[in-house]
Amino acid sequence: MRGRWGYVVIAVLFLIGTAAGVASGLVLAGLGALGVAAVALVKSFLRPAARPRQRITAAITAVAGVASFIAGVALAPAPESTFVAQPASPPSASSTPTSSPTKQSPSPTASTTSPTPARSSAATPTEADRRAAAESKAKAEANAKAQAAKKAAAKKAAAKKAAAKKAAAKKAAAKKAAAKKAAAKKAAAKKKAAAKKKASAKKQNSSAYYANCDAVRAAGAAPIHAGDPGYSRKLDRDGDGVGCEN
């Protein structure tokens, strides 16, 4: 880069390129900067004393060249669209063989209306996608609503079953308590009747009296058992609780 010859080369290439346009000048200047950077990099390997500074300068020049090239490409005008000429109409029978066929130039109306089917065909999938998305959303909402209703019904059935089970347990407990109460009442009545019977038997035992087994047989009470009215030990000689057996 000694003598600044590289900058002169880049400037000359830019001026040459601007003859065709600024974009061409930037592209040529970018390519020239890349070439100068490459030469400087090679020199930095050949001259170790100036290696660090030359490498830095070469890197800066290369970056500037890339930026200039990209800017030139971006500013370059787009290529004009060419239209295909329509084929000439066949010559009529009355036309002479020497007559040259005329080329029909494409009309502006045809060129402007041709993209319309493409736009309509491109819009059709979008509308179909929207309809599909709406149907999918509606289906998802319906499924969610059905799941919620099913869950609510299951919850209601479980609550009803639990209430029925609780009522049945309460009814069984009440029935058990009533049966226990009735059994207690019955046992009390039975105990009371037994006590009454015992008292009556005791009373009869104290009032009845049989002198011997003949008197027992005459009264129709033979055989007489222990606890029966009129029973006494003298009527039961073997002491087995049954008197006047024979």
C-alpha cells in the first residue's frame, strides 16, 4: 500500500464504471478494493517488518470492497421484462407470396390481465385454509364442550350415588337401632314375664301342698318337677328333681 497506488487504482475503476452508472462504478471499485487487499496481504507475508500494519489495512480495504460491491449490486437496475411476440397470422389465400408476415405486438391489456388468474388461484388456498381453520376451531370447541358436559354428568352421577349410599347407610343404621331397641324391649318384657311367672310359681308353691304322691296323682300333677306348685323333697325320694315318677 506504499505510495497509495491502491487508492488510485480503486478511484480509476470507479470513474470507469460510472460511465455505465453509479452501480457499475461501485461494483468495479469493490472488485478493485478486493484485489488491492489481496496484494497487500501477500506483501505482508513477504515483508515481516510491516506485517501487522499491512494486514490491518488489507482487512479494512477488503471490508470496504465487499460493502461497495454489495451496494453496487443493490443499486443495479432490475432487468426489463421482455414480451414474447405473438406468431403472425397465416397469410390468406388472396395475399401474394412476397408479402412478409407482420408480427403482432402484445397488447397492454393482455399483459395487465394475465396475472389475475394467478392472484385468484393464490387467494383460493388462503380462503380454504381459513375455512379449514374455522372448522377445526369449531370442532375443537364442540369436543371441549362435550368433554365438559360428560365430566359434569359423571360428577353429578357420582354425587347422586354417594348421596344414595349415605341415605342407605343412614336407613340401615336406623333400622339396626330400631331392631336393637325392639330386642331390648322384648327381652325386658320376657324378663318381666319370667319374673312374674316365678313370683306366681313361688306363690303357688307356698299355697299348694301334697301330703304324698297319691295326693299328687289325685290332683293330676304327677310327675311333679322341682319348681312346680306343691313340690317338696319328700315327694322326690331319689333327688333327681322329678317326684312321683311311678
